[in-house]
Amino acid sequence: MTERYLTHTMVLLVLALVGVGFVLSFPLSWLLVRVGRRMGALDSPGAAGHVKELRPIPNIGGVAIFWSVVAPMCLGFASIELAPQQVLEFVPSMEAFLPRLKETQHTWAAMLVGALLFHLLGLVDDRRALAAWPKLLCQVAIATGVVWFGDVRLLSFLSDYGELGTLLSLSVSVLWIIGIVNAVNFLDNMDGLAGGISAIAAACFLVATMLNGQYFIAGALALLLGSLGGFLAFNIPPARLFMGDGGSLFIGFWLAALAARTTFVAPERADYALGTAWYGVLMPIIILAIPLYDGVFVTIYRLSKGKSPFVGGPEHISHRLVELGLSKRRSVAVLWLLTAITGITGIGLGRMEPWQAVLVGVQLLSIFLAMVILETSVARGTNGDGNGSGHGNGSAPKSGSAAR
């Protein structure tokens, strides 16, 4: 079996998983629209202090996203464990990758448990509106457990420098997961925004992992991409279904954990598809630049006003774009396109010459400066009178979609 045949077969299998995620998520999302209305599982007020106009729309779409990813993965792992010969008869090319899967079983187990816990935390928050700090402590506990027991670490090479290096790697990894989880949660402030940006980011990570031959990680990303596609059919403005925290916390964790498990550079391999330059490790930051920017900017602004960064309001870039005159659809489209620009650029970062990487940095900085200009061109609302919409940590207009 030639290497080219193996690559071709695994790429087709990964792409097929995009379809699996969509086929599961679309009908389940359709069902949740109806079940949510009958059960009264609708958009909820959120924690005290949130600026929000409620809409009678189910906020349990995260259930469709979560199970459309996790169920096929659990079924696949169970099949490999219980009936490996039958799996190999169906997909012979997988035999070359089974040893690696055996080595990382504990990692996948930890990630799946972490995904479930983040999902459950979000579902509880959607119904009971947990206070910000207990919710954050739960996130830290889950992330720490996954990083410690699952070895889901960024900058793992730091362990070569002793216990201090290992501690730094573990700390950075926990902060990374918490940062991305909350960045995606913050983005969930306008119909279609968090789902669309997450789908674009998942697609960029998917391309990167297929290029470097990490097909199991690529498969997990493919399922997420497909499940988001099925959900977005009901979430694009005007939304009929919200993902809720049960979706945003899971999505943020899944993207962060899979990024941490991806090898973005391999200096010892001159032919490595994603390159050998050290700055290639910055690829996930560039792919997720837009949600990270929004999260950092909003956090700094809220803190400067003496507010908790976890108490929603109309401070997000999506709200500012609407206040500048864009429709909600166009505001979402602009942020989708910006994410695509940064994400596509980021994929090839590790293969670039230093001067090219500097240009990418200048490009990214220019995008951020343009966003800052847009942000500061509109007086920021503090009493919930902004023109934002959605259902995450944002704000709602007097007419339009709800937000948190």
C-alpha cells in the first residue's frame, strides 16, 4: 500500500466525516427547534447584570453540535477497540495509523470527558444562570484536568528544561483553553456569528491537520465543521435556534484542545508540510485572531469601566458595526470574512521566510488597528441601548435578536 494511496484514502475519509457531522446535526437541530419550544427551553435572562432582550427562541442548539461530534467519535473508537479487524476490512488504510491511536487513547478519553463537562456546564448555565466566578472556576478545573491527565499541552518542548518548563507548559495550556472557551462564548452575541467564525476556524485547522497527516485530529475537526454547518442552517439571521453556552463552551474547548494537539512545525523535518520555522507555533493564534481580539478588547473595556468582563453588554465589534450602519447580516459577514483572511494566511505561516512572516504580522496588526478605529468611532453604550443582537455575552437592541 503506497503512501500516496494511504494519504488519498484518509483524506477522503476525513472529508466524509464533514458530511456525517452535517447529516446528524441538521435533523437534530430541526428537532430541537420544535422540542425547545414545547419544553420552554428558550433564551434565558443570564446572570445578574446582563444587558439582554429575550426572544422566544430555543437555546439548546449546542446539544445538536455536541452529539453530532461526540457520538460518531465514541462509536468509531468503540469499533476500533471491539472489532478492529472489521474496521480494517472496511478501511484498510487505517492500519498504518492504529499504533498512534493506541498511544493517544488516554488523550482522546480526557478530551471527550472534558468536552462533556464543558457541554454540561453550559447547559446548566443556560437554565440556571451561574455566577461568573464559580463558572470560571469550573472551567479552570476542567481545563486543568484535561491538560494534566490527557497531556493536551502547548509548548510541550519546554519540558526539556526541567520541572519549571513543564509547569510553564501546563499553565500556558490551561490559559489557552480558558481563553478560547470564553472568546467563543463572547462571540455568541449575534445570530450566526459564533457558529460561522468557529466553522471557518475549524476548516482552517482541518486543512492544516490534513496537510501534516494528523488524520484523527482532522476527523474530529471535520465532525465539528459538519455539525456547525447543520446548526447554522437554523442559526443564520433571523435565527430559529441558539447554541447557548452548551454549544459555545464545547466548541471553544474542542477548538482549543485540538489546536494544542496539532503539530504546527517540525524543525527536524525539512519536508514537513506545515514548515520548520519556529513562528509556525503562532498559527492557532492567527487562525483564531478575530475571536481573541474581540475577547481581549471587550475584557479590557469592561474592566476599565469597573465592570466584570463576564457581564454582558453592547461592547463587541459586531455591535459597533451595526451602530455604524451595517445590517446584522452584513456585520456577521464582515467578521466571517476577516476570520477567513487571517485563518487562510495562518495555515502557511511555518513555511514562510522571516520577512514574509513579518508581513503577516503587519497585516494582522493593520486589521486590528482598523477594528479599533471602528470600535472607537461609536460611543460605547453602557445601559444596554446598543444595536447588538445575538444570544451570547453581548447586548440586544430594542428590536432584533436577543443577546447576553
